[in-house]
Amino acid sequence: MSDFRGVAHYEDAIAVGDLLLEYHPSYAYVMVKKGSGYYNLVRTEFIERYPNSNAVPVDLHDRYAYLGNQNRAMFQQAEALGWRER
């Protein structure tokens, strides 16, 4: 999954994470990588384009919220399995 990171194919990395989690649902490392993929989508689609969340256009609010929620959910699931940030 790390190979996707530098190439900016975050959605592809997330899809790979989905596939891996189908077969290994308790693989915290993949959850963290998937959460990082969602964060990178937030970063490239919103943080780098808008000065703050209030500047995000209304028609993109749902996507912004979805990506942020998925990011948090992946890290919460990994933490529930014992993963901790170093």
C-alpha cells in the first residue's frame, strides 16, 4: 500500500485497503494506511485549495465530511485493536 502514497493514487490505495480488510478485518496497519489515504484526499482536495473549512463550497461539504469521517473511523478502529501512534 505504501507504493501508492508517493504517486498520489490515494483512492486506489483505499480500494486496496478495502480488499485487504475483507480478508484480514483486524489488520490495524491497513486501517492506518487507509485512514492516511483519506487524510491525503482531504489534504489535496481541500486543505491545499481552501484557507479554512468555511471556504469549502457548499456543493463539496458532503465529500469533505465523508472523507474526514472515514479518516477518523479508520484510526479509531485501528486504535480499538491496540494500534498507537508513535
